[in-house]
Amino acid sequence: MSTFDVIVLGGGPAGYVCAIRAAQLGLSTAVVEKDKMGGVCVNIGCIPTKALLHSSRMANVIAHEAKSLGIEVGQVKTDYGVAMKRSRQVADQNSRGCEFLMKKNKITVIKGTGTVLPGKKIKVGNDTYTATKALVIATGSRVKGIPQIGLEINKTTVISSDEALFLEKAPASIAIIGAGAVGCEFADIFASFGSKVTLIEALPRILPLEDAEAADVVAKSYRKRGIATFAGAKVVKATVGAADVTLEIEAGGKTEKITAEKVLMAAGRAVNTENMGFKEAGIQLTDRGFVKVNLATLETTAPGVYCIGDVAGPPMLAHKGSREGVYVAEIIAGHKPHPIKYDNIPSVTYCHPEVASIGLTEEACKDKKLDYQVGRFPFSANGRARASNETEGFVKIIRDKKYGEILGAHIVGGHASEMIHELIVARENEYTVEEVDLAVHAHPTLSEAIAEAALDSMGRVMHT
């Protein structure tokens, strides 16, 4: 076939989910993908890093907690290469799962690099394909370096997360530039496998988009583990050698030199919009380089062409892209889907302790001059957390003082990534903290900390 109702350019978590929903709605659908199905997330992003983080967590538990749990072990040795190979198996299994879903839903996968042509057409190699209803752009993003100071990714001493996921062994030392989610996760991983880790962030604190209190818990935990952290630090010079890299950074009014076997670039991503025919097809970009879309429909400036995922704008998260994929497929099919609440998309960092959040930070509430009340509950006072040796961190709920609306919620601690969803559902359905409290939470569970934080926001906390 050369004609389909819907053609999706990109097979990542935005693109393949969009294709599945379109097919479910009875539309003939094709996906153009130049590499493995699942995109960055499945193959060189979310999935393999979580596999490595699981290995990291196990290494720390066995080395530092096993004896107190009544488990005697010998000398603990780690092997990054073995953990890496397991992470590749996990990623490959997920990618094959995506391929299976394409076959199950009778979606045509066109392998190759696609170029957009006017009139909802895509050229792949010597072949041209036409979308009769809609073309959906889901081309994603990639890592980037800092060329202005000589930090181009050379894949040997200066690497991206892509190369980090394929290393046969952990480097003796590594400097990570960027302490957002990616940087903090790799700091956790490499420190657990014996690397001397230096974490460098230009903004005033690590995890700068998270609530300051939550970020502070991670920073303190990292310092205890020997991870050197520099926040409010600017890399002013880089000397890239054959075997190592020397960075000159300015932090706190001082200049320091850091030499590491490898430098990992984790300071942001660039969207994939170049050399794809967007301009010629009438697809405009924003000043920040994202594809310009109508926020109500995600349609681009070219009629019948939609855009989803990272390339459509922040937040650049897999689950945001997947929801946009479903949303656009339903619009194309003539449905009227429920609008996406972009202020209710969770942010999660899977380091240990984990950080998960939704809505406004306390700093944002102050900036907006909102009348709010904060409720907190520490995991150190939670029975299940004590039993599980996971007492770092807390639950923090920010509510509107007058009406009880949940303005924001922040969890730092074990399993925060799973616990945050109770509060996502609550905000999506406009529940108040009083209604969260009405739900009986099983005892003993970590989730009891959510109920206690809700009570604390009302001045009624029970167990602290």
C-alpha cells in the first residue's frame, strides 16, 4: 500500500501509541521508523536506564543493608558490563513487544528515514506514501553537547546517555554535566558500580525543576554516598584528551578543575526537526525550535498535519507523548477527546531515593502569591518504610487554604514513582485533601504517608 488514512512519522512512545489508537478506531495506519520500534525511550532511554537503576539499588542493598537484615554475604563485586547486557535484553524485549503490537493491530511499519512532502505525503527512500486523513509527526529528540566550550560528543571520552548505556565497564571516574532527571539517574548508577562521580548543574540546585525540599533530600543522600555535587556551577573550559577530560568550572565564586575519565552530557535535548522537509511542507517552528501547534488540537501550520511528543514542546516526557498520541488519533477519527491537562502530567526521577511530583512547587505558589497550606509527612515516621529500610524522604502536599484544592504534590523516597498516581487521579478529578483523607489507606503501607500529609495540610496529622 502507498496510501493510508493515517501515517505516523516516528515509532517512539508518542508515535506507536498514536498508531495503535488510530488502528483501534478503524483507520488504516502506517508508522515510518528508521531504527527499532519504541524509539529512544524503549531502546536507549527510559527502559534500559531503569534496568540499570534496579541493578544499582540491588548493589547498594546487598553491600550496605544485607547484614542488618539478617543476610550474610561475602565480598560484594559489581560488574557494569553484566548489568548493561541485562538492560539490553530488557530493552530488546520491549522493542519486540512494540513490533508485536504493530502486527496485532494490523499497522504497517515502513522502515527508513522519512521526509515530509506537501499534501500529507512522506517520502521514504524511493517510495512516496500519502495520508488521506492525517499525517502525524512524532520525530522525538536527541542529546546535545556544548560546542561553544569544546564539549562535542565524541563517543569516547565525551559521551551521551546513548553511549553510557553500552559501556562494557564503569569508568574509574565520570563527570556528569546536568543534574536533572537523566544526570541524577546516571550519577546513582555509576556511583553504585564504583565510579568516582562528579555531578555538575548550572542552576542553583540539583533537580532544579523539582520542589526545593525534595531536591535537597537527594542532594544530601548523594553526598553521603560520596557523589560530589556542584550546583550553580558553570563549565567555562574543557580540555578533551585521548584518555580523559579536564573541566574548569566556576562555582560559589571559586574556580575548580575536575579531571575525569569520561564526561557524560546530560544537559538537555535537541528536537529532531532538521532535514525532514518541514519548511517546504508548510510546517513552522517556534522560536525555541519546537514544531508550532494549535494547543487545542495539536495540528501544525500545515492543514491535516499533527505533531506529538518531544518535538511538539515540553514537557519532554514519554507519558506526555503517549497521551498526545491517543488524543490526536481520536481527533483524526472525529471524536472529541477530553482535553489534556498539561499541569497534571507527573515528573519522575528514578534515582534512589526516587522523586515524583505533580502540579506546583512551593516556590511557584509563592511566586503566584497564592494562599496555600503545606502538609508534610516523613517516611521516617511510617511503619512500612521503617520495616523496609526506606526512611529517606517525605510526602508533601500543597493545598489551597480556602477550598482544599491540591495545588501540588511532591514525594521523595522509595517507590515515589508508584505512589504519585493516587494524587494524580485526585487532581484530575478535582478531589480536595479532605476527599483524599476519606479514602481508607491500608496499614502498613507507604501510601499512608499520603493520607497523613493530607491531614497535616489541614492541621490534623496523626503520627508525628
